[in-house]
Amino acid sequence: MPTYEFTSPDGKTYEVGAPEGATREQAFGMLQSQIDSGTAPAASDPSLVVSAGRMLNDVPRQFGLAGRYALTGPAKAAQVVKEPLRYFTDKVLPDRQVPPKSTPLGVQAEKLADTLGLPRPQTPTERVIGDASEMVAGAGGLAGLAGKGAEMVSRPVAGFLAENAPKALTTGESLLRGLAANVPAQLGGAAGAGLAGGASREAGGGPWQQLGASVLGTLAGAMMPGGAGNLLAAGRRLLAPAPTAEKLDMQLTRVLGQSGTDYSALPAAAKIALRREMADALSTGREVSPEALSRLADFRALDITPTRGMISQNPVDITREQNLAKMAANSSDGQLAGLPMLQNQNNRALIGRMNDLGAQQGDTFAAGERAIGAIAAKDAAEQARVSGLYTRAREMPGGEIPLERTGIVNGVYDALNRENKLRYLPAAIADTLNDISLGQTTVGGRTFQVPFDAKALDNLLTDIATAQRSTSDGNVRAALGIARRAIDAAPIAPIKAPVQGQPLVTEAGAAYLRGSDAEAPAFMDALHEARRAAAARFNWRESSRPVEAALGAGQPDNFVRRFVVGGSLEDAAAVAREAPAAQVKEAIVSHLKDRALNGATDEVGRFSQSAYNKALDAIGDRKLQLFFSPEEITQLHRVGRVSSLMQVQPVGSAVNNSNSGALLLGRGIDMLGKVPFLGPLTAPAAQNINITLQQRAAQNVGPGLLRPVPAPSRVQPLLLPGLAAGGALLSQ
């Protein structure tokens, strides 16, 4: 009895014993009858060799099917545009009378595939895979065309549209870019639509069932690429070794450098905290925001605890944190005081950082007093030096020789007249100059000779300096300065002629002078040295406003504020040269803290970022550099930045500054706990929710370090699958 072997479409093998003389066709008929009656012999799976051979034999067919789908898929997708045009031409154009006047593009593609000898799908599995492949091919083709179209629209060839229809151009470009974006998700959606819709059809589903299955398949397929990518990324992160401190330092240096922060200059404790937080951020696989990391670095450098909103500056986070803090502060439950207490601790920490820089020791009055004292001491030392030089000149041989006086006196009056300051010269100085010019003075009816030698010159300059220091009249000070400079500029020489007909000296004196001629040059050199020293002293006294004020009517209580805080850069530089820098620096920090606290004490003061930053900006970095090191200046600015981050309410936030809503919510929680039966059950849960929110906002700053990720569009993954499916439906 012959035995025939048959293979079913699913690859299983059946052996059928047939009567003698039966043909293969008769044996196959017997097998079909047995299958229908349920008496068919058990099917056996093909051997591994047979299965491998069949797969190899089927490779050309699969390539052929792929070629068919590559032709028919884009053609059917293109029917979204082509079919409305075809319908219009078939209905309107009168050149053809016998319908159909034309055939769909998808049908033409199927005919072309048949002409090329490409196989058709035969089994349900092949048909379902064919549906998915056509959808993917169609969606891919549309994505490519959309990308090319977006490039063309953005080129200069679109200038006409840009000038005449800018809104249409912008809308079209956005649509094309949307079609060309996120291609993996859209192709995944297309594949899911084809698989689900085809499976529903093969299972006997109707049109609406197939449509529903396609929609579900699109949604599921669109999520597959992203989900798979996330799983792979998570796997890589789990398997990746923990980053070393050196690698984290490199990452921190690079990221912080993008926002202008020098990681190497941060305190060691801040670096340790940043390494830990950077490692946590990198473990998420998302990109770290340089700006947010820089904000966190400022907080860690000041040892101040931030919240997520302070780091991210997200208006939604800030609104939630601020309103939650107000609500907790208005509740009587101490467990809810986390955020309010954190705000209080941070306020005290800001004050503490200012005290660390010297604000607590700073005293503007004492600093002004020390500055004025230092300048006065320097002037006294210079005065003593000048007097000593004049004394040395007088004590030299020829030191009492009378000096030429007319040129000096005339030079003073000429200079005052040129500057129109003659009338402002004090009477006492004018009388002295007149007495010197005449060579005599009358007091009490008696006439006295007025010598003019080195001692008289020293006394004249001292009188002028005393008069300058004792007056607050600007014109008088200017006149005295002109007189002093004229004396410094006038040439000095021993007298050679009598004064007003009077003999210069007695005969004995003349004989002495003639005997001392050889010693006159040495005396004149000493006198010139004394004059130069005196000129240098007076030039210094007039070199800056702070020195003039310190030697005049300057008051210690406003000296630093007048010439450093509110003065020019030149004034501040003069104070830095002449005054003790440490005391002035502490006075500046004390001034900044006083402005930030509005004069309140450390215990009750609220640090105002706006007042502090305004005062800091008013001083300016160039003046700060005269008294502070670069690290200290960085710390001052860091206090300003951190205080701003703690208190700022960016655009988009909705903080309840009136405190009314927070009061109602806080009291509401208290009242809820007092409601019989319901309160004890619900109040603890409400409190726990608030505590959780507070802890997350106050401690979990990690999410605030990450760059915001745009929410994925729920519609975009459906665009290409929808177009491809629409084109395929139009061919039905």
C-alpha cells in the first residue's frame, strides 16, 4: 500500500496510506476527508534540516514580497492626494464616457508588481505582515517627502511666499516638519496599525472593528521605539560603572563652565555635594542644565539649602512651594513647618555669610574715624618732615640770609588776580604778605622790621596750610591753594638790594655776608629741598576729595558712605591708598547688610534681595576690587544671586502673596481634624500629603537640575499612519 506525504501551509507533515493504484490526487482527497471528519493522522513537525531548507527556499519569495510592498505601500499612501484629484477628473472631464475613467494609483502599483512577477501574499500571516509593510513603506515615503518639502520651504525660493503669505508659509513649514519629525515613532505606529488592522480582518472583523484595531495598533506601535529606547538606556545605565570623582569633576567643570562658573574655585564641601548630585543627575540619562547646576553651585558654596523651584526657576514649582509654605505656616501642626522653617534658616544663613565677610565687625563711624586719623597722621608726619628740612636749612651757614621777597609777593597777587580769587584771600594772609613786601610792620604805634628768610618762608606756608584746613569755604580754599602754588613756583634767591631805601644789613652784617658767599650754595640747596618737600605735601593735601575732607571738616560717620559707597572711583581709590583697608572693607559689608535688612537686627531682620543687590550694584565691582579679593567679591555676588533665587517670583508664577488662601487652607486642615469620626481618619492623610510635598520640594532638587523635556505630542505619531491608512482606504 503506497504512502504519500503532504505538507500543510503551517509546515506540518501528514502521511496518508492509500490503496494500491491510487494516485497522489486521490490520496490528497482522502486526507481532506479525514481532516473534515476529524480522523486525520497526527501531523508531525518537519525536521530541522527540512525547516532550514524551506526557509532558504523561501528567501527569494520574501524578497519578492518586500519589493511588492515597496511599490504598493507608497502608491497607496499617495492616494490621499491622488484620489480626490482622480475623482474630480472622472466626474468633470468629458473626454471619457465609460466608467471607470481611471484606476487608483494603488491598483496600478499592484498591476505593475504582477507584471514584474512579484509574488502575492498567500497565507494569513503573509497578508497581515503585508499590511504592516505597506503601511511602513507608505509612511516612510511620506516622511521623506515631508522632510524634503520642509527644506525647500525654508530655502530662498520661498521668498515670494514669505513676502506675500507669511502665515501660510509658516503653517506649511510647521506641518511638513511635524510629518518629518520623530520618524521612528510614526513608523512604529504605521506598523502597529497594519498588524492590528490586518489581524482583525483575518479574524473576520468588520470595517469598524478593523478601524478600531488599527487605531489601537497605532498607539501601541508609536510607543514601542521610545519604550525600547528607554529600556536600552536604562540597561546601559545599570550596567555602566559608577563615575569616578575625576570624571565627575571633568563633567562639572565642563557644564559649569558653560554658565561662567569656575568649578575649581568652589569650596571643597561644595564640590563633594555637587559630585553626588551630578552623579544622580547623570544616572537619569537626561541632559543637565548648566544654568540650574550653576544655581546649585551657588547654594552649596554658601551652605544654604535650596528647593527644586529655586534651582529650576520653574514658575509652577515656585508657586507650589511658596503657597505650600504659607499654608503650612498658618497651620498649628508642627509637622507641617518644614518649608517655613527652611525659609527662616536660609534667611539666617544669608545674614551669617555677610557676618563671615566682616559685617558684624564693620562700623562705618569707626572706619571713617580710622581713615581720617590715618590721613591726619600722614599729614602731621609730612609737616614735621618739612619743618625739619627748613630748620636744617636755617641752621646751615648762611641760613639767616634775607631772601628776595618782592618776586614772591607779586607772584602771589598776580596768580590770584588771574584766577579772579584775589578778594577771597583771607585778611590775615594778605596782611602777612603786605608786611613781607614792605619789610616792616606797625603794631601799637611802633614799627618793627619784618625779616624774610627760611624761617619766615616756613611760617608763611604753615599759616596758609592752617587757614586751608580751618575753612569750609570753597573759594577761600581755592585762593589759599593758588597762593601756596605761586610761592612754590617763585624762584628764591638771597636779597641783593635794600628795601625802600633802607640798608639791607649793617656794615657788620654786610661783612658777614661777604664772608659767607662761599657757603650760600649749600644753604640754597637745603632751602630748595625744603620747598620741594613742602610743595609735595600740599599737592598731596589737594590730591583728592577724601584727603581734603579728612584734613578739613570731614565727619567720621559719613566718610565711608560719602567717598566709597556713594563716591567716585577716584574717591574710593584715594581712600584705599590712605586708609586702613580692613576697616573700610568691613564697613562696606556692614553697609550692604544694613541695606538688606533695612536697619533691622540680625535676629529679626528679613534679608531683602532687591535692596542688597541695588546697594551692591551702586558700589560696583571696580570699587570693590580696591578693598576685596576676587574670592570675596565672588562671595558678595553669590549672596546676591542666591537671595534672588530664594525670593524671586518669575513671570508665570501665581504666588498667593495676600496669604488669605494659605490661611484658609491651613486652618482648614486644623478644623478637619476636629470633625467627629471623619476628621481623625482624613486629617492625618491630608497632613501626610502636605509633608510629602514639602519634603520633595525642599530636598529633592535633582529634577530641577535637568533640562526640561518637551511633552511628547499625542497627535504626531498618528499623522503618517493616518495618511497612509487613508490612502489605502481610498483604494478600496
